[in-house]
Amino acid sequence: MLVRYKKANEKIAMGLLSYMPGEKTVKKLQELIQQYETDDRWQLYLLKKEDDFIGLVGVEMGEDDYTLQHLSVNPSFRSEGIGKEMVKKLQALFPGKECLGTEETESFIQKCKETEEGAD
Ligand SMILES: CC(C)(COP(=O)(O)OP(=O)(O)OC[C@H]1O[C@@H](n2cnc3c(N)ncnc32)[C@H](O)[C@@H]1OP(=O)(O)O)[C@@H](O)C(=O)NCCC(=O)NCCS
């Protein structure tokens, strides 16, 4: 289940965000969280399985699309289809909107598309 980020989940969200590639100092992570908290166009969600938050997904909303800014899965739960599941849940959350990628997320979005095509 995708749940919208709340301040009470700040530490777990920062931990999951830190898995994104590139330099992620505590200051940088706090700035990212701040962006999600203050800018309505930026929306952050956590994936809850049983009682644990094991994934994070963050998007920047546009008019007819949204950009996948951040996506990460707790390393203990990788390669179980959770990343793809989150991308799919986003599409269900924002029907009719196109999912765009960044330098960091584009290749995984492509991977998801290939998997969907393969399933047809
Ligand atoms: C990227 C990430 C979210 C994938 O989560 P996951 O739950 O392991 O993904 P899934 O199980 O749904 O899919 C795994 C498949 O995606 C592939 N994959 C993983 N990272 C990828 C990437 N950055 N680009 C393209 N494919 C990728 C895996 O090789 C695997 O391929 P296979 O099915 O052919 O074996 C996870 O590896 C992660 O948190 N990485 C650190 C954060 C990160 O790099 N984010 C930026 C990329 S979105």
C-alpha cells in the first residue's frame, strides 16, 4: 500500500532517499524532504508492507505528466518486484498522466515498460 509521506516518517524517508545515486549528505537529504513538505507539486509516498515501510517514491507533478524524481527499495527487499510495483501504483494513482524520468530514474522506467510489454 502506498501511503502519503508524513512528518512522523521523516527518518525512514531520509533513510530510503539516501539509497538514491549521488552524494547524499544529511543536509542534502533534509533539503529534499523540505522540498516535498513545502512544494505542493512534489509528492512523496512510502510503500508499507505489513508494519514496515520498505520503499519510497517521489514525484514532481506537471499538468499532463509527472516526473519520477526518487525511487528506492530497502536493500533487503530488492529484486522481488517492489520497484516495479511502485511504478505501477503511481500510474493507478495518476491515470491519464505520462510518467517521465530523470537521469537517475529513466532507465528503471524503461525496464518497467519492457516488463509490461513482455507480459502482453
Ligand atoms: C532501482 C530499485 C528501486 C529497484 O527496486 P527493486 O524492487 O529491486 O526492482 P524490481 O524487483 O521491481 O525489478 C528488478 C529489475 O530491475 C533492474 N534494475 C534495478 N535497477 C535498475 C536501474 N537503475 N535501471 C534499470 N534497471 C534496473 C534489475 O536488474 C532487475 O532486472 P531483472 O528483472 O531483469 O532481473 C532499487 O534497486 C533501488 O532502490 N536502488 C537504489 C535507488 C536507485 O538507484 N534509484 C534510482 C533508479 S530508480
